[in-house]
Amino acid sequence: GLSVMEAAREGAVSRFRPVLMTSLTTILGILPLALATGAGAESRVSMGVTVVGGMFFATFLTLFVVPSVYSYLAGKKKAETISNEQPKA
């Protein structure tokens, strides 16, 4: 198979557009709630802003942080495996 870095990169590239499109459609769908005016808008605005902010944060985590952390942890595990396989003098 692929190395850990290549697999993480390929996975991130192949899932970038679908994740981004899904997140953007959700954010755009909730935007009227976040920009609401009129009677009772205070509660709707706070809920809309929370959902939009959460979606931005979750999208960032999904696209950038998760692949980076996965690559880091997999590389660390591989280094530990290699050091355990080396004969001790």
C-alpha cells in the first residue's frame, strides 16, 4: 500500500470537495437563521450563529487537523515499532 503520509494526503485530497460542499450548503442553509430579524429573533440568531460557527470549526478540523494528527500519530507509532525491532546490545 501507500505510506502513511501518501495515504493521508490522498485521503484529504479526495474528500476535500465533498466535505467542503456539504459544509457550505449547511452553512448557507442556516445563514437566514443567523441573520433573522423580527419578533423572537434573539433566540434564533444565537442558535444560527452557534451552528454556523460550529460548522466552520468542524470543517476546519475535518479538512486540516484530523489528517495532520493522523499522520503524526502514525509516524510516531512507526518509529516506536522500528526502535523495538532493533536488537539491543
